[in-house]
Amino acid sequence: MNRDDPRAQNATGIPALAQDDGVGVGWAVNIMRRGDPGRPWLVWLHGLLGSGGDWLPVLPWFSDWSLLTLNLPGHGRPVPDGLDFAGVSRGLAQTLAALDIRSYILIGYSLGGRIALYHACRNGLDRSGPGRHDLHRNSPGGNDPGGLRGVFVEGAHPGLSSRRERDDRLLHDSAWAQRFSRQPLPSVLADWYRQPVFGDLSDAARRELVTLRAANDGAAIAGMLQATSLALQPDLSARLRALDLPLGYLCGERDGKFSALARRAALPFVLVPDAGHNAHRANPPAFAGQLLALLAPFY
């Protein structure tokens, strides 16, 4: 497909070679499609409450690439007992190995972006960089499976820098997890999408998301929220600045919180026009255009 005319192919017409195959630890394949073998795979990670299908509006712009969209643990499959960031990262590595994906780029939104950043710091730091050996000093199993060629994230928090921030965030996420596990999901979602980070949503867009996300299992979402709480994520800012691989950070132009976070962490970032926190949903053409520019060195 001509990259300059992405509308030439409907996103829903993208063929899938594998769907819903259980691989890794709690992960599942959503879409897998082979493209140019000379390029790394693009591996897409969605946010909390979403699915790999959230990327469908964007994928037509990437018809020349090999594509893999995944469903995170807790999103269609149970959350394994004792799951933490190290386990999520190992599960991702196992998933890619099972699919024989040896060269890949991670693209993640929100929680998926945080997982991508964590995975990049676990596997992709310059070996002389700060924290290369202490991030997972006690983590069992392949700390360096290799194959990661770049990481590009959208609205992903690099990590909290103080104990007080982490304590506050743990209380915040625990309260939401209790609601997700105990209350009717539509009512919880109606409040979830009224948080300040989603302040750019219209009432109609909010109702649409509540309807779309109501198919989730509340207890599974609660488990994943607790396992990957921002309170439990290391502050990756310094490690990200030391990464020995391409890094890009995308923000909706109306997402002031995450633009400020990128500036504070001194991360390279680009703005997606006419979009808030969920830029790829709000403005797929602009998001795809910015991401294609970031991927240009891999063409």
C-alpha cells in the first residue's frame, strides 16, 4: 500500500495469521501479520482495559511492516499468581521467542508503554550505563534475550521519583482495584474515564469507551492493575536516557501531564495534534505520521 495514501486499505481488512493463541505467561496473540523481512517486527502493546485490537485504526499505515498486536495479561486471560513487572517482561520475551520473533520494536500506549519502557531497560541498556546490572539483580531467567531494536511509547509514565509519590499511588491503584473486582464494571468505568487524564473526552466518547471496555473481567483487570501499579515500577528516567537504542515518546498535544513528564525526564518527545492522552485513538493519521517519522531509520 502506498504509505502516502493509508485509506487505500481498511484496517479491518488486515489478514491475521494467528489469533488468540496462548503464548508466554498470560499473554495472547491478537493479530500477527508478516511484512518486509528486512525490517524488525512492530510489536504493539495496549493500555489497561484495552486489547490488541485498539491499534487497528493505525495499522493500515504500516502495511510494509511485520506486525504483532498482543493482549496483555488480564485482558482475556487470567493474571498469573505473583505476577510483577519482571514476570510481565519475561512473559513478553517468552511470547516473542515462541513466535520466533528475533528482531523487534516495541510500541506501547499507557500501561503498554510502561511495560515497553521497563522491558527496554531490562534488556536494552548500554551495558556500561547506570543501573544496567541492578534493575534485575535478583530476577531469575534470561535478563537479556536480545532482539529489541527500539522502543516508542505514547503517554507512558517513566516512573515516580519519591517514596511519598509511590505510597500515594499504591493507595490510589489499590482503591481502583477493589472497585474493579467488586463493583459492576460499567459503573466503575464511568468513573474511571472521568479522571483528569481523560479530561479531553467528550461525553459521547466517554460513553463509547465505557461500552467498549465493559466486556473485560473486572477481577482480572484488578489483578493486572495491582501487579503493574506505577507504585511498583522503578523510576526509569536515568536508564532511559542511557539507552543504547532508539527511543521515542509521543504525546497528544492536549495531554499536558505527560508532555510535562517527558520534559522533566529529558526524554525526546513529539506532539500529536488534535489529541489528548489516547492520541492513537483520537487522531490515527497524525499519530501514524509521527511514528513513521520516528521509524524512518529502520526503512
